[in-house]
Amino acid sequence: MSDGSIEMLVTALRGWLDALAIRTAHFVAHSMVGVLIRDLALRGPERVLSCTLVASTGFGTKTDADYINGVVTADGCKLLKSYFEKLFAGGSRVTHQLVDDVLKCKLLDDVGSALGLLVAIFVLDDQQSWVFCDRLAELNVPLLVVWGARDQILSARHAAGLSHTERFRSLTTACT
């Protein structure tokens, strides 16, 4: 298994893009993948046409560590469903099929171990360890940050202090 570092994950992402012969792309990332796309844009801006980060990690230290650990360790439908209900403004959107599919995925070779490794690196003392607000000015690609006003995992307040420039926009919405 790999070390789970951002560098290793970005290298894997680049390898995947190369294998698919994708030289450039517009990226949309949610949660932790936002950190990877930000790093890809910093290390290889020629590959990134734009970034749209949806409720991305990396904009503040606060996170719901109980939720993250719960999703990773949950091994039954009822328990996993209770965690997933926090992902939606209405818990009724969490279907049995969604929960069942995620549980099946977690049973695949090393998925559970990989998730555990990522959480151990990403969540330290119940805080996000991968924060990159201070490096946003280094991005040389258009950036859109989108957040749900009622996000229960990563607070929309993380995006509140971001500066708005011609190449950066922030949008917080109260979707139902």
C-alpha cells in the first residue's frame, strides 16, 4: 500500500490522466479531492484549465471527525445510513441502494485500509491537516468554490474569508 500523502495521490492522478491520454481538463472536485486538484494545479498548471471545488477540504481546520471516522469504520447499513444522512439537506435522499453500494465498495481489496490510512493522515486531533488557503494566490487557473449553506461536515464559513478576484469566485447556496 502507498503512504497516502498528497504527493503520492497527485502522482497517481497524473498517471491515471496520462493512461487515458487526458492532457488538459476542467476539474470539479468534492471534499478531500479538492486538495488533490489544488496540488495538481500548483504542480502542473498546464494540465488544469479550471478548478471547481465543491465543499472542499483545505479551507479551514474544522471538520466533523466523528462523521469521517464513522463513515470509514461503519460496517452495517443502518449505521452507515445514519452518517450519510448528514450529507444531504434532507436525509430521505439517502437510499438503501446508495448505502449498499458504498458498503460493497468498502469490501473491495484494500479500500477499507486505504480509507483508514487517508483519515489517519487527513484528520489529526479532530482537525483537518491539509489546509491550503494560504496558497490560493499561487494558483494560475480560474477557481470557483461552491458550498452548501447548511453543510454539516465542512462549514461554509471556511469559504467566507476567501478573497474574490477576477479568476476566483465563491458561491454559497442554500439548496434544499
